[in-house]
Amino acid sequence: MFDTVVQSRKPEYTPAVAAAAAPLYDKVRRVVNALDWATYAPYILEINRLKKEKGAVILAHNYMTPEIFHCVADFFGDSLQLAQQAGKTDAKIIVQAGVHFMAETSKILSPKKTVLIPDLRAGCSLAASITAADVRLLREKYPDVPIVTYVNTSAEVKAESDICCTSSNALAIVESFAGDTVLMIPDQYLARNIARQTKKKILTWQGSCEVHERFTPEDIKKFRAAWPGAVVLAHPECPPEVVAEADFAGSTKAMSDYVRDRQPKKVVMVTECSMSDNVSVNNPNVEFVRPCNLCPHMKRITLQNILSCLQTMTHEVTVDPVIAARARLAVEKMLAVNIQSRGV
Ligand code: 13P
Ligand code: SF4
């Protein structure tokens, strides 16, 4: 009896489901095997039906697995693109297929909307590395130095900051200040990578991304020896010694654009594992070497919990309105700088 109840709740892979989902499978068949597809397809169809019924959109980060990224997401991209999209969408409900700070950023920019995250435990080692109290102490210590805060932080930390940045616009944001010193928190590696591109003095914090800090310069040398001629792309959350060995460093969007525009024969993406799968779907002539590290937080988001999130309208992400108003200033200042810098 119990088994029957459980089975009836799980969407089934029937011939009708297989036929309806076939065009989506054509898109991802090179990165999703047929056995896994039989599990995914019924969830994908049910998610796509339910999000229409409820007026929801799914915002997915580039590190989502391909069945989420290519089959249920309405908008996808790097942190900056997701923040821009959250501010623009007319949908009443946003489901954030990403980590908690991304959902908070959506809520900060769209306070009247319902923002849901499929798993509240989807955190980030950078966001966990600093508190609002830490930022207040920094402010006391460096009263005249502007504080540029990476979006990979809590709303409380953003609220204490002068402006936010992402890996896409960090240099433009730092350069937007007139003074010669800037505090970039909390990613010590992003800060050091930006310091190599600007004349300004960059002070930082001791945070790091647990995924990107694991890559070493020796790894890159080994990749080059094993795959001669491969182009190496790295995320700027990697240590600067790793970035120095790469051919190009940029946000997840910048890496994806690099492959789309330059069509290298072989590429090594020094970043989270799903990136190569997602980018390879639209670049069939590029060979991807996949030396990657998994982000355990991003990987908490699955088709199963996206469906359950839409069915039960949990977990709702809320931000104290006073904190949200202060954090919004920092995020909106960032978005304004970005718009100006794109026009140059
Ligand atoms: P991007 O803004 O480049 O997508 O980076 C977000 C992130 O969490 C990378 O680890
Ligand atoms: Fe945070 Fe790193 Fe995961 Fe990005 S990859 S969410 S920075 S832990």
C-alpha cells in the first residue's frame, strides 16, 4: 500500500513522456545518457508544466547540471546575468536554481516577488567566510577606504558595503572609485587577480572558494602536457598562480563566450564540473577536457527538489526589509556601473 502511494507521486517515464521530451533530449543527448534521461524526462515535463501554471521562472546558474540548465531553466548565466534578470522579470515567482546568496540577491532586487530555493543548505564557502560584524570592524579600521563586496555574500554583509561586484565586473567596479585604495572582500584570490590588472592598492579578506582554491599551477602544467595545444580557461576565484598559467581568466559567462566566439579545437575549463557539459552542448566542434571540481552546494539542486519546490512553494527566501533596502543600494550601484562600463 505504502509503495503504491510513493510510486504514484513519482512522475513516470511512459512512451507519451518519452515522445513529449524527445526534442529536449536531442539537445542534451551528448552529455546525458539514455538511462539517466528516463529518470529526468518525467520531472522535466512536470516542472515545465507547473511553472507555467504558477507563473514561475527558473533562474539557473552556469554550474547547474545540464538537465536543469538546458531543459527547465528560463534564464541562465553567471551571477551578474542572474541578478540582472531577477530585477527585470515580470514573473510572480522566482525559483533560484543556484546557491543561497543568489536567491537572496533576487529577493533584494525583487522584494515583492516570491523567491524560492529548492534546498536551503545550498551555501557557499565565500559567503560563509565573512559576517556583517567583520565588515563593520573593517570599516572602523579603514574608514576612508571603499568596500567592494563580492556578490557571493549574505544580504547582511552586502548591507554594510559601499558597492557589490561579480567576477564579470570586478575590475570596472574597482576602477570606478577615485581613490587609490579599495577593500575587496571576501575573496582573497579574486582580489589578488584584480590587483594584477589595476594600479590601485587592493586590500582583502581571507575568504576563498573551496572549489577553485583546489586547482594548482602544477595541475595546469600537467593538463598542457597531456593535451598539447589545448586552450586553458580559468575562473578568477582560482589562486593567481593558477590564473597566471591559464590562457584566459573570466567569469563563467566570459569563459562560455570565449568558447562560443573563438571555437578552440580543445579546451580545458578550470572550474566547476557542469560548466564543460553545459558549454559543450552548444559547441559540438570543440573538444572539452574535463578536469573539474564539484561544488557541493550547487549540486544540492536537483530536478527532484525543483519539482517539490514548485509543488509545495518551499523554501521561501526572505530578507529583513531594512537589511534588504541597504543591500539593494550596494547591488544597484553595481548594476549601474556595469551598464556604464558596457557602453564604453
Ligand atoms: P560567476 O559570477 O562567474 O558565475 O561565478 C559565481 C560563482 O559562484 C563561481 O564560483
Ligand atoms: Fe561558492 Fe565556490 Fe560553490 Fe561558487 S563554486 S558557489 S564560489 S563554493
